[in-house]
Amino acid sequence: MSFTMKIRMIMVAVGASALLFPGTASASAYPVEDAPDLTNNSLYAAGKLPDAACVKPAKGKTLASVKKHVNAVISCLDDTWGSYLKGANLQFVPVRVEMTDKYKTDCRGRTLSPKKSAAFYCGGHANFIVQIRSDWIKASDDVQIFAQLSSAYGEHVLNMVDIAEAYNALHADDGEEISEQLRRYNLQAQCISGVTARSLWPALGYPAKDAKRLADLAKAGADKGVISVFGKGANLAYWVKRGYSTGNPKSCNTWTAPSGKVA
């Protein structure tokens, strides 16, 4: 494995579903070339993600009820994306869920906060790692839960359609170029989470007014960060809103976007 590949995989390990360390981005421009699986992926021709037909149980305020709720949302994600991808003759692999009230580390070896709930995607095994703590149990609604689950699932979609593999194979001359490529990848996953939300929002019974909260939650997470894995909070919010407004993965092609939109 090349040094560039090692660095890229280390950086993507703090990726989209965690919303951990985003921050200020470089002003440099690094267009992505000779990578059709990124710039012209078959996903972009599959059309809008249809409205989901799922029912979710109320979250409740017990660990058991939150686990039931999380499993129902993930099942809905699998059903909706599975039908869509199979219909477009694209690969689909259902995720495997590992869930408990406390993990010391996730599947990438990252230490998890013992006080905060979290959802992470582990691409090599198509695993969701879900840690449920008191913040999710006590929450008055479940928008934050959906935001993290749909964000993690955005990474799963990129993995299934070979965007993750093509991203890892990209050439980069320096750290700044790697950083911009990483932002393009993570912002695409966030945009896909917006597409997912557009499909599932009515079926899961969320009020229309809460859709804006997805972008606000993402922007707030980005603006608190210190490492540029997402770039500016305003750009992160832009891509989440773009995915939600169109409901179409085609609108999430960050690989052909101007560098200013992924800064």
C-alpha cells in the first residue's frame, strides 16, 4: 500500500458519519480527472430515489425502545435503497448492525465518547456500529438519530456503487490535494444523506419544518471542528440541502463541482 493510500484511508476513517473534525479548508483547486467511477458514476443516471414506504415505531425513552427505533430506520434505509439500486442494476448489500449502550472503540479503532450516542459506518464489512447513550434516550424527538443514521448510510451507498473504491485509488501530489479529495468524498456522502431524508421524511412521519434541521445539525458540527474533512460549514449545509431538495443522487456529484463548493 502506498503512503498516499495509507494517509487517505486514515483520513477517511474520520469521515462523514462521525461529523468529528471538520474545519477550515485550503483555497487550492484540484480538479478530479480520469476517474469515471467518480465523475460519471452509474448512480447519477438512476434517477430520483422514490418515496419510501416504511413505518417507524416511536422512539420512546428506554434503551429497548431506542434500539427498536434504530433497527426500524435502518431496515427502512435498506428496503428503500435496496429496491432502488437493484432496479438500476447496481450492487446492493444490506448493512449489518452492531448495537449496544457502550463501546470503547468503533470498528476503526477510534475511541468513542462514553457519554454520547453515535452511529458509524465500517465500509470493509458493511457494518453499522451504533452506540446508544442517554442523549438519544432522553431526546424529545429523533431527528438527531435520523441525521446520524442517514449520514452513515450515505457512506454505505458510496461503498456499494464503487465510489469509495475509486476515491481510494485517486492520485494526489500533496496533502492539500488529498484534503480536497477527502472533502469531495465526505460532502458527497452528506448530500446522499439529504437524498435519503427526502425519500424517508414523509414515510417516517417527520414534520416538514424539521427538514431544515438536518442541514443545521451538519453545519453546527462542521463549524466546531478543527480538521478539514468537510470544509466550511456553509458548504456542508449546501450539499445536505441540495440532496434533500432534489431527491436525486445525480445532484450529489461533488467530483465535478467547483473547488469553492468543496472548500
